[in-house]
Amino acid sequence: MSGSQGAGGNERDAHVVEDICGYVTANPAHNFFLFAGAGSGKTRTLVEVLRRVTGVVEHAAGKLYAERLRSRGQAVRVITYTKNATAVVTGRLGENVLAEVSTIHSFCWDLIKGFDEDIKDALLARIGKKLEEAHQTAKEKKRGESDTDRRKYAELEEDAAKIASTATFIYHPDRRTFGAGALSHSQVIDAAAWLLNERPTLRRIVADRHPLILIDESQDTMRAMLDSLFSLSVHFPGVVTLGLLGDHRQRIYADGHDDLPSHIPKSWERPALQMNHRSQKRIVDLINDIWEADIEGRTQPKTGVRQVPRTEKDGGAVRMFIGAAHLSTEEKMAFEGRCAEAMKDQTGIAEWGGDVKKYTTLALEHKLAAIRGGFLNAYLAVDLLDPDASAPSSSGERSGPGMLRPLLGAISELAECVNADSTIDEFAATNVLRRDGVLSKLPDDGEARSKVVAEIQHTLGQFAKNVLHPEARVRDVVTPLLDLELFDVDGRFYNAYRDETVVPPPPTVKSQEDVEDRRKRGWDALFRTPWKEISKYRAYLRGEMELATHQVVKGSEFKHVMVVMDDTDAGGFLFAYDKVVGGQAPGKSDLKNMEEGKETSIDRTLRLLYVTCSRAEESLALILWAANPGAAIDAVKATGWFLEGEIQEIQ
């Protein structure tokens, strides 16, 4: 840790803001990586630095720096990971022309929008690299190229042909775009990263505009983009200063560097925030121990700063409940309710008991959340249609796939206007229809208008009856609306609704399934999904359920947290709680990755456990559904993470 050492107690990090201001305003300026653990006040530190170097508050060196920015028409660029983070920073900073705050997606699009030929070059280079890698991988196989390999080549070549024939590219940082030339979020970041490396003019433009670039949540920033910014600072030493803020222990996406601290040049400054202002001491001690654990299968280093709680936060409650994974989901959920009651009885915290949940449940991943939340069919169907948009993301995307418009939008909102007696709240329904442009399409002629209104009313009456039917499926509910063509429906949705061809069976090998076959199965599954699941799934997408996954709560905090660990219900392969605290040995892929020094499922699960536990402020209940509860209890005791009486078996 560099810089002067601050006072102890709650003021131990007081010097960090001034240290960073010193790095930024020095001549030449120093690049830095701020290590900021869970609840350490990273955003506050970022804002206080910005306030000083842009002249908002009195600061001798900051005043000169701000004057230099103003005289050169420059601004500090702050790159955040989510729209919410952008709003928090700008809200605390206030109006400030010397600081431009945006998400990584907005930043990248600002760099490349309008340069369609350059974007085309970048995307074709991206596909060319993938094609080259695919050929190389096939050559290294003992049996040579397979039909699957050749199908992959064909798909990449088809993508390249589409891009080559595109004249104009479209994109929006805050939502998915569709149609000819529409770019995905990852394509925009990849294109911007490639162009920053390959176009000296673009590098010069960025350097001239932004002498200081601050990157929040740098551990999850896409590797290609982060490496391009590293390269930018190398090309313009003393001209462009980089400041990275984050905590590699909280990396939850595969896009970032596996071990960010190892990629930071040795010449950089490395300030650190040691305080955890969020959590009680018992929880802070637990997350420190989790990160420092010696567990078979771990390859990630223990780099990081052991956190210290605020002096007044000397309490906190933690319990670990362990039960048998073979129980049914219904049995598990019932037991989880009893664990909450046990938390209330043992800790005296009333929020754990009663009819209304006043604690937050965090699940391993989306499938587990779907099972617990009662929308599994809806989730699995949408996951077949568009895996990248089937779940809420921390980037703020909450609408689901665009191809499901208006099912998850206007149609769901219209269903909320249906009363229990199958009548419709006409005022609310009219607002939905007006907002979606339905009423603007009514004919001007009075007689024709009355006829159309009568048709709409009849259709809504049938819609209301179907919505309330206990056995209603999605197809039953949308049929009256689609037959009348009431809403503007995505063409793919409408075509799938009319499609009567045979649905292909599930593939023997998932990775070999054709995209269109997968989507056809997805549409079929969606139309057969119970309608009552749609409102639950929509609430989950919008972050309105008490159940959430670690991806969605990134940066959030809750007074009382229950973490549900269930590898069986999750059905995934990226995470494995049973291997971390359940007494199970690493699998074949883990052993292979250990030999090669690559990340294992144990590494990913350990980080996930750190992230979920660190969300809790006052109390934390961990529930592990283990294949072998006895072995799990022994394994958990062996970790040394828990105190006497904190580990309890679910009988």
C-alpha cells in the first residue's frame, strides 16, 4: 500500500482521497489501482477525488488541475459498470462540466458511433479471429474436423457476410436494438477496443479529450477494453492517466481478467481502503476468512487487504444450516422458512420471523431462483430463445429479449388491469393502450371508430377471462390479442405463434444444436408455459422480487441476508458449493484447470460466497443443501470460519 498512513479507528482510510489527488495532480501524474473491498466507501472516495480535481471544493493542486482542464476543453472521464452507478456518481457530484460520467457501453459507443466502415473492419476482424481459433482447435483434435466444427465455420462465415453487407450500424447503450445493423453490447465493446488499438487517430482523440480516465468496477471490465486502455496510457505517458477502482474478490463475470492485480504494472500506485463501513464485525470476520481459505482446488491468489469493521459495529449474527440435497424443492423451501424462524429465535432479530419476509434471499444462479420463485418454465423457455437476455443483469437491462415484445411489456401490464371478477379497470387499461400507441391507430371516421372500439372491448373481455383461468397457458392469453393484431408484435413472436410445423426434439449434445432449432423449442415451451408464471418472471427481471442472484445485487446491501446454496437445483457447472464447503473432491475439469493454473469452479464459488455474504449488514443465514450432510458438516467445521453453535444440521 502506497501513500501516507492515516489514523486508526474509523478514520484509518481518511488519507486515501488526498493520496489519489496527489497521484492525479503530480507532474507527471501517476497511474493507480485503488483496492476497495466490500462496503469500503469506494463510490464516496471516487466522488471526493472528482470534487477536488474539478475545483468543486477548495484544494490547491485540484484548483490548478481544474483550470488546466477548462483551458484545454478537457474533462475527466469516469467509466462505470451500470446505469445505477452512473446515477449515484452524478447525483453526488452534481452538475459538473469537467467530469463526464457514463457506463462502459456509452463510453465505447461515443467513441465509434457514425464510423460505420471502421466498425465493420473491427467486427470482421473479430470474426476472423474466432474463425482462425476454431480451425486451430479442430486441427489439434485427434480425430480432425467434425460436422460440428464445419457448422461453426459456416455460422461465422454467414455472420461475416451479413456484416460486410451492412452500411449502417445501430445501437443503444441502455437497451437491446434489433434489425439490420443492430449491435449487441459485447460487439460494441469489442469494436471499440479493437479500434483503440488499430486506429492511432482515435487514440489521439481520446488522449486529447480525457487526460484522466477513471474505471469503476475494473475487475469486471471486459479484458479487451481494459487492455486497450492500458495500451493507451503506454502510448501517451504523462498525457493520459488511468485510475482503476475495484475489488478482484468481487469479480462475478467472466469478461474481466482472472486476477486483475497481477496485470497492474509494478510502477503503478496501489492505494487501498481497509474499512468495511457496511457490515457488523462478525460478518466482516467471516468474509475475511472466506477469502483467506486454503481449499483444495483453489488456484486464485489470496491478494487483497483484510478488512476492518467500524468501531461501533462490534456485533452481528451468522448461522450455517446444512441439509440433504435429495429433498424436494418444496421440502427445501419449507425448511428454509424454519431456518428463518430459527434465526429469529436464536438471535432475537424480529425481521427473520412473521408472515412478511423482511430479509433478502440470494440464490446461486438464475435457474435456482426460477425454481424458488415459481417461474421455472418461463425462465427455461426464454433461456432457449435468448440466453443472453433471459435473466436480469447488473448493467440495468431488465426487459428480457426484444423478441418477446410486447408479452413482457404491454400485455403483462394489461393483465394487471384485470379485476378478480374478470372485469377490466378501464382507466388503467386505456393508459396501457395509449402508452403502446394502440389508440393512436383508431380510424378518424366515427362509425368505423366505434366498430373498432367495440372489437377491442370484446377482445379485452375474452383476454380477461383467459388471464383468470387457473390452467391458462401463454398461448391462451395472447391469442385474442394477436388475432386482432392489437399490439405491434415483434415479427419473430408473431411468426412463431402462427408456426404449426413439428418442434424438433432436444439435442443429444446441447452444444451441437442449431440456433433455429433451439429457438423453435423455446417458442413451443413459451406458448405452453402457465400464464401465472409470466408475472413472477417479469417481476424477477425487473428486480421486484425478494429473491435475487449475485449478478443482480452487485454493489447492493441488505440488513438481513439468507444465502441458499443448492448445486442440485441450480443444475449448473460453473459453481460448486459442495466442493467448497460440502466435502466433495474437485472434479475432472477442476483437476485439469489446477494443473494448468486456470480458474476452477472452486475459485468461482469462493468469490460468489464472498460477494453474497458481504451484502449483509446485520445478520446472515447460510443454507447448504449438500449431497452428504455429514461430510459437509465436517468440512465446514474444518474451515474454521464459524464459531461454536453457528453450524446447525437441518433434521
